[in-house]
Amino acid sequence: MVSRTEIPELVGYVAPLSAAPGGVLEFKVSSRGYRPVTAKALRLICCDPNPAGPGVRVEGADFDLAEEYPAVEQPVYLGSCAFGPIPDLNDSEAVKIGLMVMPTLHSRVAQTVFSLQNAEGTAGVAIVVRGGVLFLQKLGADDAFELGLGLPLNEWSHLEVNFDPDGFSVVVSRGSPREDERKRASFPHVTSRTLAGADHICLAAVWRGHPTQTFNGALEGPIISAKRPETSAWEVIAGWNFGGDARETWVEDETEKGRRLSLINMPMRAVRSSAWSGRNQDWKQAPYEYAAIRFHSDDLSDCGWETTIRMDVPEGMPSGVYGLEIDNGAGKDTIPFYVIPGEKTKRKRIVFLAPTFTYMAYANFARGNFAGELAERAAAWNAYPHNPDEVGAYGYSIYSRHPDGTGVTLSSRLRPILTMRPNYLVYFDANGSGMRHFPADSHLTDWLEEKGFAFDVITDEDLDRDGLAALSPYDVVLTGTHPEYHTRRTMEALIAYRQAGGNLMYLGGNGFYWKIGRNDDMPHLIEVRRAEGGMRVWASQPGEYYHQLDGEYGGLWRRNGIPPQAVAGVGFTAEGGFEGSYYVRTAASYRDDLAFLFDGISPDERIGDFGLSGGGAAGFEIDQAATDLGTPEFATIVAFSEGHGPSFHTTFEELLLPDVFDGAPRAHGGISANIVYGRSETGGGLFAVGSITFCGSLSHNNYDNNVSRLLENCLRRFLADG
């Protein structure tokens, strides 16, 4: 369990993230000291605490909440394992357990390879590794002794453990039990009687109602054999092939169908086993070469908390971005949620597509930058006080690494997401607020409110579930500032919407970039395999590019047949520091059919040389049009950015060699963001700004500025054309 001192006084999460009127939202809250909580629902309009901006803007919402709710302190248990029943070992004269093991982290803390135990973990034994050395631990007695054998780091070893009436022995073989290099240790004072009461096995942990002493590394092919008193022959009584369907949350015992190991906190599957040859890259085609599971001591797929507040969404509740503000007297938290349109809801003409898959991808990203100026600013602005740099209780993001250095591939929404909070600051931005993702997207919703544009909200998850039907009622779809992570279904739905006559306004940068895996049986999870280049904080291992959740090939959408330009007209081309510059108009923008975009904007104005995100509308991560990558022929570049500083560099996937682009020359290439506009023969409209920081400029000068005017001109034209 995570140390109590790391846990905020009050924190929670909601399941699911969105619901329509008539639906139910369950808020799972942990309150330090078992203090009761009060709750009120808010409609979240602006989530930027910067005193130089519009300020935090919320409105009360009537969700018929009680005056007070009892609450408990709910623990968090990190680490994955496989746990399940085995035949009772009491009747066995001798027991033998064999499996392949590859530790990926040596530490002074005990890490369990496996335990043979009762259901509670109070009886039985565990084989643990500490400092690279094996120990035998008697459960319930806190008794462990060194076995004198080691397990090499990042190498496969075969481990065989024998219990018989005369003693206990361990054999470690390098690579395979058939090889000559074997090390053996025997201990007469531990016998098969030590296994009395053991009717479960836990791989990669000791199970005590939750995983403890968790393991970092890969396990493969565990088999339990026994000798009965009436025979001298070994009989396999339980065995598991980890090379089965990696999309499952369990592994079946091959000796008795229906007896399963449950995979707790979803370890990493579809990984290379000891038999991987390099000849096969897809785990579905060569399951024998992927017959391993990789466990980590910080895996977390579901906190499993009890529901504290069950909230019905009233009929007639407008669609929008909301938050449940909870208070226990010692702390506060605001848990965001979404109300989406229901079957009886009259749709608005505009829908905001909340990029919740991207919020999940960055969930609890510890950037290592909170101490000092950023923490001081958060306190001065009364911003959200809890940062993953200081609170590691709830797992990390797919931008993080596990303790063994491997990249985190799975992220869950069934846990508190500290980074998805109103008023959360990411950077110390000398020229703005330093916000990204959920709070940064409120710059757009705030602008819509200020300008009087009525809109609905749906999430990525809703779009992935419902496809084109989720978008078809609307005249205009607006994205957020960074819709980076998508499934094939969401990508294809957006393309189909535009091709059918809908208007798409992409108001961010670095969008539609990484492909994610999902599984309908585990809708709370997303998966990323960082394959084949791209701007990456870690890279997937060769041979591990296929998702475990859906079995599909991962990596960039550019490598999967749908470049970002095919969806939104522009795609990721460069990134730099969290700083913004400005746009200037192209010669084409003065055409009669395009001039309306710049009504009220002087021809010589720099567009967006101001703003709450890096000080400018064009910055941080920027996109470009590229016809050879799918920018539609009807789309015209109407503005491009310039003046970016030396921190900006071209993305790796754009290059063949340093400074040699992969693709056709571009009219407004280089380190530059492109704004494109166009309308297809079918009537579908496209507007893309190609910059993460664009929406941060909308509220400048009390919303009276050229960025705001450009966006309003385009949106009103799309609405007028229907």
C-alpha cells in the first residue's frame, strides 16, 4: 500500500467519465480520517486561475445532492500479479514448481517471484528475490532465509523449486532447464509440510486481499507437479500458458479448464518470451514466442474503491463540462465529468469533442518540474495543489517509466487523475498560465460561452463507442487543444463526418498522432505501443509493437494508414519549448472566397502575438499541411507562423536525414504552423490552426482580438452554411 503521507486529504474519481440525462455517475472518494464530505455540482466554464486572464468561472448545477455523505479512507495498492486457485497440496508427498524468470530490477526490497499460499496469504511460502539473490519466505511467520542463488538481471533463467518430505531444493538454470549451466541449493529443514494449507498460487506477488511484495520482471510457463504417496511418478497438477489471447484479463489452467488465474492491475502482455526468435513480430501469429507476462510494482488498472456518491443525471440537464466539488473540512477536490446529450435531448448545432483519451495518456505525468517557481505560483494563484511529482500514489502516465526503466503502456481512468483537474498548472510559463489538456481546453469552452455559442459535449470514449452517429446530428465539431490519441473508429468517424458534409474545426496541435488500443471489456483502459519512430519519451521493444488490448499494430497513425493530415488537414511537424509566436497571412488568404475569415483584421496585423499559453497563438507543438500525406485538395493555407525560437526542432518522422524532409516540398514548410481552411464538393468544411497554444489567445483584451475574430468568422460561416 502507498504511504499514507503521500495521499491528499481528499481525492476521488468518477465512473464513467460521461453520462446522459437518466444515467448514473459513481464518485469514488477517499477521505483522510474518515471525515464525511459535502458535495456540490458545478458547470466548469473557465479553469484558468491566472489573474491576468478571465479567471476561474463556474456555475452551480442542480443534481439533487444530499447535504452530506459518509466517506472512508480508501487505500491504493500498486503492482500487478496473477492469482488463482490450485489443487490442494496437502495430499502431495512432493511438490515441484518450474517456470522461466527474467528480473528487470534488482532492489533491496523483497520482490516475489511466486507464492504457494492460502487465499489470505497467512500460510504457505514465497520465493522472493532481494538484491538479485533468492530467498525463501514462510508466510505468516515473517521468516525468510537466503538460498545462496542469484537471478541475473534482464536474462531468462529457469527456476525449479522442489519440496519433499526430506527437504527443499532450488535449481537455477541459465536460459533453459536443459542446459548444463545449473546451480542447486538444498535445505533439509524445509519440507513439503511447509505447504500445508496452500491452495492458491500468486505469481509476481504475495496475495493478501491485494498484491504485496510485487515483482518487476517477466514470467513464463509456470507448472506445478506433484507426487502422490501412492505413486513415485510426477504428475502435472496445474500449468499456465501465458502465450494465449493477450486480450484477456485471465489465464486458464491447462490441466483443468475453467480454473483460472486472474490478472490483477493488468500486467503487460504481448511481450517477448524466452523463445522469441525475431522472425515473428505479431503475438497472434506466434503465441509460443510471446508466452510471457511482464509485471511491474507500480501497475494500476483499477483502484477498486467503493462508491461514495451515486449521482443521477436529471432529465433536462444541459450537455456540458461539469465538476463535483467535494469538501471534508481538511481538503477539497473537484472531480470533472461530462453530461452528454441523451436520446430525448434536442441537439445544439455545435459539439465540443473532449479529448479524454489524451487526458488519460498524460494522466499523472510526473515531469519533475513542480518544485520551486511552479509550486510557488500554484500556491499564489490558488491553483490545484497536488502534483504527481509529490503524489505518486495513483500510478503514472504513458509518458512515464516503470521502476525498471521500461515505458508505461497502459493508462486507466479508474483512479484519481491529478492532472485532470480545474486550475492544474503544468509549466511555469513566464508569458502565460502554463496549462495543458483539460484546463487548457477550458480556454475554448469559456470563449464559446462568452460569444454566446450554444454547444454540446461528447468525449472520445463516446465517439469510439457510437462512431459517426455521435457526430452526425451536428453542423460543427470542435476539437480541443491537443487531441493526440485516437482509435481507428474515432479517426474514421471524423473523416466520414466531414465527407458527409459536416464541418470540422481542429483547434490544436499535435493531434491525431498516436494510435491507441482499447478493449470493450475494459473500457477504462487505453494502451500505447510506441513503435517505428515519432517523438517519444521511450520506445517499445522490437517485436512488441502489437497491442495487447485489441491485437492491432500500434505506433503513429502516420504509419497506420491515416496520417493526421487526412483527418484535419495538418499534421505534427515541429515542437519546442512552451512558448508561442504569431501567424501572418498568405497571399492566397486574400482571395474573394477566403477574405471573410479576416473580416475586422487589418492586413498587416500579426495574428496572435499574445496569449495565456506561452505568450502566442502559434507555439509549443505545431502542425503543417502536406498534400502527399492527405491534406485535401480543397484546403488552402491561409496563414502560417514565423518567429519561433531556437528550441524548436523538426519531428523525427518528418526526416529521412538531418534537414532532409521525407515528402514533397511544402509552400509554407520549415518551422511553421499552418492554418488551413476549405470546403469540399460534398459541403464538408475544414478549419485547422495547427498549434497547441492557439486557444490560449482567445480571451486576450476581453476577447476582442484577431485570434478570437478569426475563429468567430469561421464558426459563424460554418453555421450560416449549415
